[in-house]
Amino acid sequence: MSENENVLQSAFQRYLDKVEEICQTKDWSAFADMFSEDATYCEHVYGDFKGREEIRAWIVKTMVDEFPGNEMIGFPPSWYVFDPPTNRVILDVRNIMRDPGDGSVHEESNITILTFDDEGNLIREEDIYNPAKFATMTREWCRVADAHGELSEPGKRLFAALGG
């Protein structure tokens, strides 16, 4: 295995470990700290965020302050591929919602492309997904959570907006 491959694998493992830790602590500000100061985050619905502080403001708002992000509890990859020549890792991320009250699992996946520099610093993340599939999953999660008295007021508003 080349030095580049070792750096890429180590950087990706740090990323996975940190995301898992954040899922436990809910400290989404720490997510932004994984990125270089001039990194880019490309999110196909919300837009592009340039620099660590723009990434921080967006991720905290999305994952702490807003529904449905604040109901997601885990983001494990179902698969990943290393591309050492481009310093990229391409992965399928499972976006898992918390138990809506009946023990059922609700999730939707996205493709994420992580780009690291030669030293293993995260310089870009891009998330690619189908918003309609996320809306369908969220609507179903809301239906179940509402039936079990587990749906927050922001969730009720979104559920109504999604035609629930």
C-alpha cells in the first residue's frame, strides 16, 4: 500500500470516528472543525458553503436547530471506495432517523464524496441525493412518530407541509 493510500485511509477513519462521536454528543460545531479553513461543502439542496465557518453555521442550524436534521441519529456508511489518485473517498451514507416510537427504522441514503489534501486534511465534501426520497421517508417517519405521540411541533408543521 502506498503512503498516499495510508494517509487517505487514516483520514477517512478519523472522519468516521468523529461523525460517530458527534452523533453521541450532538456537538455539530465539531463537525466543521474537521475541515480545512478554506474547505468547500457542496450540498445540492442548500447550496455551497465556503470556508470552515460557513460550514459550521450551516451544519449547526441544519442538524441542531431544524427538523428533520435534529431527529437524525446516525450516518454510517453502507459502502465506500478509496480513489487514491484523486485523494477521494466515495461513500453511501445511511441517514438514520431516531425511533419514532414503534421500534421501526427509517432512513434514506446519499452519496458523499470526500476530498482530502495530501496530508489528510478534509478540503471538500459533496452530498448527492434525491430530495423526493428524503421527503417520502420523512413523511412516513412523521406519520409513525405522530401516531405514537413522538412528533415535535416543528415535525408537525413539516408533516402538514408534506401532505401528512
